Amino acid sequence: MPIDAIKHAVASLPTGPGVYRMINAAGKDVYIGKAKNIKKRVTHYTQWTGLSHRLKQMVHQVHRVGVVTTNTELEALLLEAQLIKRYKPTYNILLKNDNPLAYLALSTHNFPRLHSIKNRTVEGESWTIGPFLSRSPLQSMMDIIQKGFLLRSCSDAVFSQRTRPCLQYHIGRCSAPCVGKITLADYAASIDSAKGFLTGKMPAIQDDLKQKMQQYVLMHAYDQAAIVRDQIQAMAYLMPSQISAAAAKSDVIVWAYQSGKGCIHVTSWRDGATYGCETFFWDECSISDGPTILLSFLQQFYGKNQPPPRLILPFLPDDWSDFRMMMRHTFQNIPHGVVPKRGPLKSLLEQAQNQAQDSLNHYCTHQSIQNHVIDQAKALFSWPKSINRIEIYDNSHLQGTHATAAMVVHNGHTWDKKAYRTWSMNSNDDYDMMRQVMMRRFSQSQLPLPDVLIIDGGKGQLSAVQSVLAQLNQTIPCITIAKTAPHDTIFLHDCTPLVLPEHHPVLHWVQSMRDEAHRFAISTHRRKREKSLLQDVPR
């Protein structure tokens, strides 16, 4: 019985707080958990009938149980979060997209610069607001502020070197403080108005601006009056509704489930305006995993992003006190969890629930289509039944300069952008570059081996790749896609051309793989070239 390894370990487990690690025969952590009483918690996994399907699968893989004891429950909670982040166990609920959120910031300059940052505690910023969950609302907010309050967005280095107004001034998005088009006092007043706009003090600021606009009109200063008018219109664009005003300084978080897949949808509200929304998906889960996924999401998402004063939730997950304890320790404040039953907050929760279900429907449909196309590709290309890592390669150079080889990775469902790699090449021959990158990738790299390779090029590039793989005793299926007339042609591992119809879904899928590799290679090559040009500019 697979449960025997756990039963054997229970006899010697401590009864105090700590972290337990379920480890498989290969020595990899498959699950990490924390407990007030380790022995009592691990004993739960020996009660087979009470386990969920996911935990039964996990128990089947356990070879031994490792334990780290702690002095307090809080220490166990923090240690669990650190170990999960480090080892990424298979059966823990993992947040795939854990990038830091973006903030709007004003610099400490006499004429502060408006720009976005990824870390709220970064030095050199006098004031920040956020976080914004996605780029779109942040960019929209920046556009409104620049048009309405004419704050500069250029770097301090550019600002100090200007001798005449730039294009931003001429299109009405900057007051050109770099060349004295606005006084220090007037720019400071614009900064104060922008801050008030962003912190919800819109009615009072609007009244002041209307009086100011009337004064300019009476003075026949119509250009200045038009600028103030634009500021008023910018503020009116984001005037809060009754519902959104009720959600000031809140995150609305909901859970949705469909056909073995789940998602968490987050909408951020600050001072009556939405600061964006984002959806996080999980595959191979059950509807009963909702409370576990929600709690794990809260712990991981707010582990690096300070929570707002209020979280609006469909239910309070189990071990809610653990999350509050973590927030008190990390940020010295505890968010208030609200489960609304009526009123504006209930309407916001229902709106977010509908958005979550729509996002999940779209995700499931996309995954179904993607899986069908990959199944077709497996049959056409004689690929293995299980594909977890696809590597796609492309080269880029300009007449032999700044030669770059790029690798992008697809896991069969989505792009694994953290696994992308580039190599600087010392050749301008495409075939030689492909041989070099294959040798460097597979001779010493500690990266996991791919299930299949897709090469951008033709039969020559494919032969170069296969020669290196044969030299290194690697048997990895590979194909290449070449630009031919009337449309692209795929060459199989033996260089046999496979001419698919122009609108064949597999051809489109391989083209999308190739295009992503090409985009990544070109963008990296251009960054190298621009950096080289800047270094060559005389100072």
C-alpha cells in the first residue's frame, strides 16, 4: 500500500508545530504543509476514505516524510511559504504568475516625474499609489493624468539636457518645465491636483478648478482656461459610481470552477476607480479544492503585495486566521475579510463572479482547441503521447553583428516565459549558429530536456541540429518550418517536406511557435544593438 510509508513515519513524528514534506522516490517534494501538531496532521493522510482525489494521487507517490520543527505556529507558516516557493511541489496550489504589481510614482525632483515602478519601496520616489493589477488601467491612468495635469514623464537625464520643448509639449501632454514654460509654483499646484485626483478628492478639486477656469476666462486667457477644462474632464472620466465608491480600498476576489479547471479572479478598487483585474487559472482540480486554492492564493499573492484594508470574498476560507497572522507579521496590518449578503458590495461580488465564469469558459474553450491541435500534431509528426516541454529556436543578426540565438519554451498549454534563454553567437552563418546553440544548450545545460524541438529555418538548419544531437547521443524529435511559396512548409525529422493546406490548424500552431521565437530573438538582438550604439556615442 502506498500509504505504508506515511504510516511508518507517523510513529516517530513530533507533536509540536512545524513543516512536513512529502517526498517521492526521486527525492522531489510532492507536497509541503504546515501544522500546529505535525503528528496529528500527517496522520490525516493515512485515512484513505477521507482524502480528496488529488491527495490520493499525492499519497501514491510518497516515499518518505521529512519534518522541520519550529518554535511557533507563525514560524511554521512562514517556513512553509518559503519552502513552497523554493521547491514548487507538484501537489501544492502554486501561483503561476507571481510577478510584482505595478505602481504609479512621482520622483523626488523639483519638477517630479510621473512614471510606473514595479517595487513600491524603490528609492528615489517621493510618492506612490497602487498597485495596479494589469498594465491597461495603469496606462489609462497615466494618459489621463498627463493630458489633464501636464506632468512630465521623461527621465531626469533627458530633462536636464532639453533646450526646447519636446513633442509631448506640442501635443498637450506636458507643460515643458524643462525649458521654463511653467513656474515651479504652478507645477507644484498641478502635482497637488493630480495627487488629489488619484486619492479620491475629486469633488473638492473640481470645484477649485472650475473657479480657476472662470478666472482665466474673465482674464481672456483662453489657452490656460482650456488646459484647466481638460483637467476637469479628465477627473470626470473617473468619477465613482455609488457601487464603486462603496468598494474604496478593496480587492474583490472570487472563485469559479468548470470541467476540472478552476480560477481566481481579482478586481482591485481604490477611491472609486478600478485599478485593474486579473484571472489566475489552475488545471486538474476539483470543485472541493476551492477553499484550499483560495487560501493558498491569498497567502502567495499577498506575500509580496500589500493587501488593501478590505478583501471582499465569496466565503472565508479555512485557516483564515493563518492568513491574518501572516499579514500582521509581513505588513503590520490585517485586512478585514467581508462576505457581503446584500447591497452594493454584493453587486460587486456578483459582477466579479460573472467575469470569472466568463474568463474560465474562454480558458476551457481555448485549452480544448489547443489540446485538439496538439493531438493532431502528435499524429502528423510522430511525437510522443506526453508533451510537457517544447523548445523553439531562432537566430537573429544584422550582417553578422550582434548575432543572437534565442530559445522559447511552451509547456503544451501556455508559454513558460521564465524558461526563455538567449545566447550571444560569434558567427554570421545560420547553420553554424544553430550548431553552436545546440552544443551549448545540450552539452552542459542543467535545464530539463525537451520532449520536442521546433526550428525556424529549413532543411539546412534541421540537419545542423540533428548532427549535434547525434554527436551528444540525444534522441529528441524535431521539425523545422521554412518560408516557401505559396505558404510555409514543415520539414519532418528526416527532412521530408510536409505540405499542409494554408489554413490547416497544425500549420497555424507551428507558425505561432515560430513567430514567438522570432519575436524574442529580434527583440533581444535589437536591445544589444541599441546598447552598442549608445556606448559608441561620444560624451
